[in-house]
Amino acid sequence: MSVNGHPCKKDLLTQINAVSFAVIDSGMYLDTHPCDLNALNYFYEMNKQRGQMLREYASYYGPLTLDTATGSCSDRWNWINEPWPWQEGGC
Amino acid sequence: MWNYEKRLEFPVKISETNAQLAQAIATQYGGPDGESGAAMRYLSQRFAMPYKEAIAVLNDVGTEELGHAEIVCSIVRQLTRDLSVAEIKESGFDKYYVDHTTGIYPINASGVPFDAMTFQSTGDPLTDLHEDLAADGATL
């Protein structure tokens, strides 16, 4: 679903949460199975998607990470503006 | 070193407050089998771990436990939003409220503050791993 050509904030965040969970869990599996090629390829793919989604989210709705804090090309520090995750409207 | 992500590992959206439930859930932040203890346990034990696979697991699981602590705190925060005086008294939340109001403070279910005595870091990898199994088994 998209709003004015932008991906919906909630949908994008749900996707970020899903791929991030996949990155964390496959990463921890790889800690004890470092030569599992299937798991390694899965990790690379999920991590690639996660990076793209985080950059896309930052460009429309503000950064979720400091690495993507430059994505919105703004003249102000947006890190403090969007709600924190425990707040109303947060992630 | 850690990097913060401005999102919860799993989202929390609570529409109905419940101060009694908040007290039961708060122990998962500051209690003997809570996320704070788990994070400190793994992040402390990793320094003495000699095996690279196990160092990585302690490091990455310990890191994730910090994210779990943040989820639990968010649940407690949202469960205690906009409470009336009557709700605070009737739910038994008044004992917590008098010291901390609706601030987040790590305690167990009976109100005892978080204590590092709830976990061990012995410097012996097998002993520490047994302690980890016992600790995480307690929450299953």
C-alpha cells in the first residue's frame, strides 16, 4: 500500500522489523554454523533488503539508525523529532 | 560498542492500561530471570569465553537481551499511562508509585530492586554455560 507514491509508514516498518529479525536470528545461527552456505546466502539477502528499507524509511519518515540519518537531506537534526519507540506513534 | 536503532525489536501498542499487570511484567525487566540480568550475564561472561563461536553467541544474544529489556519497559510504560489516583490505589501500584511515580525502575515482582547477585560470571566457561542454561530455562 502506498500514500502519494510513498510506501505506507506502518507497512514499511513492519517489513523492516521482519527482515531485521531474520538478520538477527540467522546471524546468531551463523555464530555456531559459520560454514553453512545456505544460511550465509540467506543472511546476505536479508541484510541487503534491510539496508535498502532503512534508507527508504529514513528518506520519507526520518532515520531509525545513525547510519541512515543523512538520508533525508534536511538542514536540521531529525533524530530528535520522530517519536521514540515506546511513545505514541513510535516504532 | 553499540549502535541504537529507533524501533523496538517487536512493536508494542497497548490501548488499555492495567497497573496490576504492569507490576507482574516489570519483573521481566528487573527481576531474577529478567532481561537486564540476562544482558549483564552474557555480556559479562563473554570476556572469559575461549571459543570463538561461543564468544559470538554470548555477544550477540547479550546484545539482543538489551532490545528485549526495551520491549518490556515499553509495555510497562504503556500499561501505566494516564492512571487515576483510584486506579493506582486499587491495583496495588501505590507502593511503586510513591517512590518512582510512573518512571521505569528495575525491580522484581515483590518490589526488590535489580541485584547482580541474581547471576554469576565465574571465569570458567563450562560453569558459566551451565548457569546460562539454568537461567534461560527458568523463563521457558
